[in-house]
Amino acid sequence: MSDSPIDSVKYAAVLKQTRMRRKFFFATILAYIPALLVTHKISPTNKAMGTVFGIWVVILIISTFLVALSKCPRCGNYFHMHGLTLLVLRKCLHCQLHIKHSDL
Ligand SMILES: [Zn+2]
């Protein structure tokens, strides 16, 4: 499988977007504990904690979908999905295209 320069430009654009989605996804997961700690300091009520948790779950669902539905620019399959399995790895689960392919 040889990659022409035109393909590399296309890969770079698509993979850049995929990397953004992954960052958003990981940032959402990492924000969970700090968000609850901050909320606890400001307003340590069950209602406030529940509201923040609810918002966090919604954001997590959105970011998970964005990551799951990212397509691989080379093989056209979902980059992080194999069947119903979601694996956020650094390579395409189908053709092994690396997430940083464009930086080579
Ligand atoms: Zn692929």
C-alpha cells in the first residue's frame, strides 16, 4: 500500500481532527475528579454534585461518540472501533495507520 503525497495531505487533515477528538475524550475523563472536587468546595450538596455529574456524563457520551465515529482516512473504517469494541489506541484497528502518520 503506497501513499501518494495527495493522500498524505488528506490523511493529515483527517488525523488532525481525530487527534482533537481523542484529546477532548481524554480531557473529559481526566476532568471528572477535579470537577467533582471543585463542585464539592463551592456547593457540597447532593443536588450540585448530581448536576455536575449529569453534565459530565452528557459530555462524556458526546466525546465518546466523536471518538468512536472517527474514520480512518486510509481504509475508511472506524479508527477506534472494531465491531462493537471501542479501543482508543494510537493505530487504526483495521489497517494499522498511525495517528501521527502526518507528522512523519
Ligand atoms: Zn485504517
